[in-house]
Amino acid sequence: MTTLSPARPSLAQHGTPVELVEVVKDYGTGQRALDGVSLALAPGELVALLGPSGCGKTTALRALAGLERIDGGHVRIGDADVESTPVHRRDIGMVFQSYSLFPHMTVLQNVAFGLEMRHVAAAERRIRAQEALDLVGLGALGGRFAHQLSGGQQQRVALARALVTRPRVLLLDEPLSALDAKVRVQLRDEIRRIQQETGITTLFVTHDQEEALAVADRVAVMNAGRIEQIGTPEQLYLRPVSAFVADFVGLSNRLPGVLDGARVTVHGVGLEALPSGRPDGPVSVFVRPEDLAIAEDGLAATVVATSFLGAVRRTTLRLAADGALVTVQHAVDTALEHGSEVHVAFLGRPVAVGAR
């Protein structure tokens, strides 16, 4: 992995506030792509938009960029409404899943291209392009062409090209999805480091929950054109406000239960229920694998499968009571064989509830 050099003063900045206010985008299909989306990014903050395909996250990013005309609401960058401002005047840097590098240009020329379009003098173009390449760890590769680079290196060139113009806002649309797993994790961490060094306000769109939780100051979970919840990664994981968030962010076991006020009973065990607004009665209960344990007493179960994940194991059990499958996360030194009879117990942590 390439070691990044510290951000140079010319690339560091103070961050710009960004806001979507009740933004609506309607393609006339009967379901709005954006249904009153409101989202505020503080100066220098990295917010991830997370959700399944078709939830509206890329449409929200394109609305902020000016690539989609909105049908209602406001888009603000700094102190200005920019709904009528064309893309090239919004002072935004963008990185997409596709690298889109010019094959006939060197790496340095690719990075400097935006400066050339802005009529920056040749000498300054070269200095600033080199600074941007140094920042992403590719300072020695300026003379190469795109076909001579790996996928991860090409994406870092695309990032340098987005940063070289010193934009007020950086937009990243699934920038890592075309890369293999190891490179994706490395580049994910580099993007976060670069964003913190430069202080640029950043919106990062992804469908990968691990990616969102790892890089973002806050995560906004989208579903069907709306933001279901926005908060820190810890808040989303530990205190989801809806069944969708609980089910989408992290792994959860979905079990039947009965809600009674602030308590829910699951297989005869009473647990604290996170606020949901649901009426008392039958509900689905979402229990994290790490909130269950293999124990001496508890619910009788049979081992179906077990997976070694390095730091932990995840074991799938079939409950004797109703045949439901549950996953338990536990220490690696507890190795269970297929077909073994065990007991599983709740650790008593608060759980999310939703519709049965």
C-alpha cells in the first residue's frame, strides 16, 4: 500500500456547508426518485448516502451536482441556492465508478486537464497536478498512461483530477465498486485520509454498508426516495429507528415477538425495545449476532453451520422451538460441529422492532 504524503497548504481548505432542502425528483413513473429529501453537510464533513439499488442515493448526488433538474425543494452550496446554476459553475469535484481517464494523455496530463479548461497557466498546472498526485500517493507515476496502471491506481488518478481544481465540494458515486476487495479497503482508507487532510466537504454514495460505516462522519440510510435515518455509524448500528435500518445496516436475526410498551418478549425472554412508534402486539424483532451467546441454559438449538472469520466465528443454529435459523457471533476458540445440540441465550441488549 502506498504511503500518502501530508496535504500541502494549497490543497487544504476550510470546508463549505451543503444542504438539500425538501428536494423532489419525479420521473413520472408513479414513485418519486426523491420524495422530500433533506440533508445538511457541515463544513469539512464526510457524509455517506447508503441504501439499496433504486433507493434514490445517486439521484440525490446528481441533484447536488446539477446533473439532474429537481422538481421541488432547494440545493444550497455555501450561502447560495444553486438550482439554476450549471454544473461547471457549482465548483464541485466528482469521482464515479468509471475512471474515465483519457487514454492518449499521461497521468499528469489527465490530472491537469481541468486546470487547462480553466485557462490556468502551464507552469502552475504542472505544479498543482503534481501536488494532487503526491497527495494520492502517485507522485512518481505522472508520465505513465492509463493502460499502464492498475484499477486502484486509475481511481486514485480520478480522485487527484477531482481535487486539483480545489473544489468546494467532493462527490463520490460508488467509486470503489469496480475494484477487488483488498484494493477497495485500501483505497477506502486513503479516501478518508485525503478527505480529512484537505478538509473538503464530501458526499459519498455507496450500497456497501461496511464501506459507509468505515469512512463516514455520518451515514444517511435511504429507502424508496426518502432518508430513513441519519446519524453516526455507531448510532445507526446500535440504535436503528426502523426495521429497514436494522435489517440493512449490519447483520440481524429476525425473530417473532410481542411488544408491550418499552419491552418485547421473544421466545419467552423479555428485552428492552428501541423506540419504534409501533403499537403493542405482534412484531418482528431484530437481534444482532453478537447479542446472542452460546450458553449453558437458554433456547435449545442445533448447529447448522459455522464460519471462521479470523477474529470471530459465526455459527448458524436452528431453534428447536420453531425451526427458525439464527446466527450467533462468538469467540474463535468455541468450535461447534454440525449437528451439535446447544443452547443460545440473549445478552439482554436493546433490540429494534418492526412489522411482523
